[in-house]
Amino acid sequence: MSAMLERMVDDLRLRNYSPRTVRVYAYQLRAIARHCGAPPEQLGLDDVRRYLLHLTQERKCSWSMWRQAIAAFRCFYGEALGLEQVLHALPYPRREFRLPYVLSRAEVERLLHVVDRARDRAILMTIYAAGLRTSEAVGLAREHIDTGRMLMHICRGKGRKDRVVPLSPVLLEVLRQNWRTDGVGRWLFPGRDRTQPISGRRVQAAAQLAGERAGVFKRVTPRMLRHSFATHLLEAGTDLRVIQRLLGHAHLRTTLIYAHVSQRALAAVRSPLDTLNITMAPRQLAFQGF
């Protein structure tokens, strides 16, 4: 790591950036250095633009990775090196509008039933019951469970913001049972080390395996359970601003995306195909798709 890159990392830590953001920015700058064969402080605007084109045209990277790269370069060249011309010349990508995939209540029920390990079932139930991000569920400790007020304290969520969410009585009993069999130390969901919490990748693998066993024709992720939590609350009549607070969204427009996938609003729409007088021929073979 070059001296200027180390200085930027130290500055980010002094500004109280999250460890994940520091790692992402450092990764992006090391990546451009490997691609161009020179330390990042020796690269210019043309090098950065060529690397961004490489990410989008050749590697076909996601919008989020592209955004992370530009944020890292703006921080390094614009703030650490003071090159204002690079800071303002970097194009910022147009945001993609993608709807979240949501599980039905029946799919969530099937998925939770087929999880073998009690710890994996407990953490997936926690994500769905409270709409948590994976990192938030992984970081839960005993002191975050307030049984007297039936609340869970989510500490240092996205943006290092704390919040509280309701504690489901059903979830509380599941957490108690899991603690009796798997509890040790302070973490609700300990990993293999037992002194550290379970890893996010382990939770992702558990969700994907459960989806396959449950016969869900989607690639199930923990984030999908969070999306399902918000959508099911909206369909049950919960106010959007309440859902915003539960999810920890800074802006209501982020929460509004769930209005686009809510079944309650779409159920009243009747397709014009249903008004036509069409009779379907009987199927010759049983359909095994969906």
C-alpha cells in the first residue's frame, strides 16, 4: 500500500467511516493500481476514465460496484490529493431502478421449516421478523435484547445509526431455545470461533440452501427476507413512515420502492386477457415449472 493510500485510510478512520467503507475504498484503489501498473497517486484522469470503462464494458460490473469505485476515486484524488479537476470530471453513473425480489408468506414459511440447524433458522427468522440487514443480525448480542420492553436495539446499523425495532414474542422464544443449545459468550449467533459472531457469508449460504430445499424458484438471500418483511408489512396496512423507521432508511423515497411490489395494490388490477372469451386446451402433461 502506497503512503498516500495509507494516509487516505487513516483520514477515513479519523472521520469515523465504517470499517467496511474503508476496506471498499482501499480495495478499489489497489485494483486500479494493479490494472494500470502504477501507484494510484501517479495516475491521472485519463487512467481513471479508462479503468472505469474497463469496469463497465469488459467486466460488466454492477451499478453498486461502479458507484463504489467512483466514490473511492473522488475521495482519494479530490480530497487526499486535492486534485479538484479529477473530482469534478469523473462522471457519476445514472442509478438503475430495480425492484426487489419478494417471497410470499407461504414461501417464507416453507423456507424456515426446512432449515436444519437451529442457529441458522434463528438468524433467518430474526432477519425476517425485524427486517434487519445481514450485518445487523450478525452483530446482535445478548445486551441488545430488551425483554422488559420487547424491543431489539440495533447498534451501528448502516451509516453508524442506532435504532430500535419490536421484538416478536415468537422470535423471543426461538432466540431463547437457540441460546440454550448454541449460546456462548455475548453473541446471539456465534461463529466457528465461538468468540466471534457468525459470518455474513455463512448466513447467505444458509438462506440459499434453505431456498433450494423449500423449492423456491428464486435465489434466496438474507436481503430478500428483509424485502419480504417490508412488503408484507405494507400489504398488512402499516404506514410507510413506520416501515421507514423500522428499516433504518434515511429517506422515505428508499422505502417507497416497496409500494411497487405490494400485492395489495396490484390485486385489484384485472388483465384485459381475462375479459376475452378464450378456452384453453387441456394439458397433456403435468407442468413442473411454476
